[in-house]
Amino acid sequence: MSKRIPMTVNGEAALKLELQNLKGVQRPNVIAAIAEAREHGDLKENAEYHAAREQQSFIEGRIQELEAKLSNAQVIDVLKMNNTGKVIFGATVTLLNLENDVETTYQIVGEDEADIRQNKISFSSPLARALIGKVEGDEANVTTPAGMVEYEILAVEYR
């Protein structure tokens, strides 16, 4: 049995959009490029042909990867859940770093959705693992490369 892959509704939509682009745009383009390169003759020394075949291999691999992830997806919609103040997958958490009084907000998402520039952290990250299961007002200790960092959970939102 395959392992379920947790993701948010937005994460699932992004993977479906990428899959649609690969199948509907990129795959036909690379097939056309291969056909055009074949017309140039000798395939052994045809760099365009080899580059197009390599691109095709990448696209087909990514399509398989996305289809597998989507077929094993466990989509979690936090908007449909009652906010109990508990940190769960998909929750948006506002934290206060107790050492430097800096507030930050993160959403806990699936591994494919994680993007620190958008303040989205993977549920498997050390910070998320320290937060999951805690409630507003709790403190969480996170081991970082710079040492132990202590956070206070200021708010938990399901949005």
C-alpha cells in the first residue's frame, strides 16, 4: 500500500496545474521538436535531437511523479475544520521568538508546497514538528543549527 501524501487544497491545485501544463503544452512541444530534429538527418551527431530527447525524458518522469503524488494525495482542507486553537497540518501559526521578540507567521504545508519565501514550512521540518499538537499560548523549543530557539504560539488560524 502506498504512503498517503498530505497536502493542502492549494497544493493539490498547483500540482494539477503543473501536470496539465506538462501534458498539454510541454509534451506536445517537445514531440514537435524531436520530429523537427529528425528531419535534419543523422541522429548520432544531432545535438538538437539529443537535447529534445533529454527534455522529453525529464517531462515524462515529472508527469509520472506528479500522477503518483496526486493519486496518493490526502488533501486536508482546514477551512472545513473547527478551529480549536490547536496547531495541525494546514494551520497558519503566528510565533514570537522569545529571544529577540520577533514575530513570524508560518503555514504548515506538505513537502511539495513548502516555500520559506512565502512563509510556508513543511510539516516534516523541525519547527513544524515542534509546533504540531500545541495550542495558542504554548511554548515550543526548536533545535536549530544556531542552537535552541524558544517560541511562544501567539495565534493559530485555519485559513
